Amino acid sequence: MKHILFLTDNFPPEVNAPASRTFEHCREWVKSGCQVTVITCVPNFPKGKIFEGYQHKLWQVEFMAGIRVVRVWTYVTANQGFAKRSLDYLSFMLGSIVASFFIKKVDIIIGTSPQFFTVCSAYLVGIFKKKPWIFELRDIWPESIRVVGAMRRSFFLDFLEKIELFLYSKADAIVSVTHSFRESLKERGIDGKKIVVVTNGVDSSRFKPREKDQELLKEYGLENKFVVGYIGTHGLAHSLNTILDAAKILLHSVESNDFRFIFLGDGANKSTLLQRAQSEKLENVIFVDSVSKETVVKYWSLLDASIIHLKKDPLFTTVIPSKLFECMGMGIPILHGVEGESASIVEKENIGLTFEPENAVALVEQMKTLVDNKSLHKKFRENGPLAAKKYDRIVLAEQMLGVVTEIQSRAGNR
């Protein structure tokens, strides 16, 4: 029985994409007979407030679905501000390294991005324990910092990029969540043979078609409305002002009372979006704070269409937002404002309509298309769950476990 040590600074009960992917993979590995230890921090993302039932201690251990979860002390801050978040990341790197000395008989280490200080930890723990390690690549970081404008080009970012390339070269394997990331790394001189693509996916046991939640429909006054929603992190990269622009256009149209927009989640840009909606009296927009993993599917069920959106930038053509797969599983038609690989999936699987990122007029036009063409809307609903079968988390966990097994076997034969 192999013992996998997984390092991640996001883990349930946090509900973001890295937390869900890591938990669901580790859960399946335990079912396959592996021993899995996760080193993470006390749950606090994205508000920087410690979740109820947890304490900010140096060390605490719990078990979730057979996974041993070790939580270490970190500098806790909200998901905003480059300097404070960097302190958060660095403190987790140091804490996870120290904690690893108390985790015995480890066979392989995995560190997950997007912030690669966690991956720095995985590299160093691999050296200390003389074990192979895998770089799970979820984002091209620190380039994404430049793209969202969180920090201008500087010597510091150039230095971080050198560390990034060093880590790619030192990893025994790289598991990328997109094919575009793999091609990007190859162009930068990384051996393509060590890069394996295991995309994001969906937990089909939770995200599946369901009727609209009647209590929430009544609570938010959504009966007989066409409801579009954005569910996820409200960050700088998501350029969610585009959705507010669309809401403003529709508010002054003849169909103004037919549409409602829901924003569910938190993030660095949420307060700005909320202030704008209030100041411009966008009465067709509803904001909801983050909810638990168990509850979020009830909010998904309200949507007649789900908006997926990122800034218009070449970097984001390489990204596949994880909510794409959740929409598939729920059978929710997608309004997709992201160019590149993810748009190709939407078109190939015939599960939604694409529009130019940061183009509110185009978004409104596609919304009206879904309302006017009921047979098209129905087809998207039916195609989603069929497409989701190709991205079932159980299958993807098995694929990644295959990489783990191969790397461990290769290390044993050295």
C-alpha cells in the first residue's frame, strides 16, 4: 500500500476548485487502497476568516473520507492584496515543510499550484525524504499575476519565473490540468515526456440534474424568470463587471423583467461589484455569499444558464475553468466568455454558447438566443450530463493514480 503525501493550501470545507479536486482525488485513492496524508492549513478561503469548528493552532489532525488531514498554522488573510497573500503562501510553505518531518514512511509527494510556494515545499520535502515528487500544475503562475494587474513587471516576478522553471525541471512528473499548459511548458524548454494531462472534472454523485429548488425560488423571487448566474470566485481575473454591464443593458430593455442575475461566491473584487450594483440600482442582480458544498447544488439548480467568464487575454486561452464540468453534470446550458481550449470543449460537446470575453452586448445576445430558442436550450441541457461522463472525477483520479504508481515504480528501480 503506497503512502501519498499531498501538499495543498486549500482543502474542504473550503469549496474552491483546488480544494474539491484534491479531496475528490484523494478520496478515490483511499478507496483504491492507498494511504493518503494531506498537509494543509486551517480553512479560511476566501475571506481570511477561520471556519466555524476550527481553531488557529500550530497542529491539528482530522480524518475525512479516510484521508488523514494535518492542518498547520499559517498567516491567515483574505484573498486580496499581493503582499499579504504572499505572506500567507510563504507561511504555509514553511509550516508544511516542518509538518512533513512528522509524517513517516511516505512513498511519494505531490504539491499543487496555482501558487507555487506549495510546490517549493514539495520539492524540498522530496529532497529531505529522498522520495519522488509530482508538480500538479493548475495555473501558469506567476504570469497570471501580471495579467490581472496585481503586480507590475518587476525583478521579483522575473525571479519567481526562474524558480518556476527550476521546479518544472526538477519534478519527477508534472500533472497539468490542460493540454494548453503542456504545450506552453514544452515551448519553454520542459521535456514533454514528463508532462501528463489530467483535466479537471466533476463529482457526478453530487453534480447531476435536479429540479429547481422551490424554497430558494420563492426566497429570491425568481418564479417565471430566466435566471443566469455566476458561481465561483469573484477575482480580478474574472472581469465580472462584464456581467454587470449585461445586467444594465437588460434593465433598460423591454425584456427587463424577464431576466435575473445571481452572483454566488466571494473574492477580491466582490465588494467593488456589490457597490457598483447598488450605486447603479441594478435591481435584476442578486448577490449571495459563499455556501457549503452540500448547499451549493441547490443554487446551481436555480440557473437556466451559467456564465463562465475570464479577462480577454492570451494567457486565459490555456485555462479550463472547473465550473465548466459542474455545469455539464447539472445539465445547465453554458454562456462561455473564455477563449481557447475551454471554448472548444463547449462547442465540441454542444453544451452552450460562446461569446467574446468582456463583450456585454454579445453576452446579452446569447442570453436572448437561449430564451428564444427553447429547443436549443433543451438540447444543451440534455448534452451536458452525457459530456460529463467523459470527465467523471473517479476516472480522472484513476488516471492520476496511474502517474503516481509509475513514478513510484521508476524511483524504486533507480
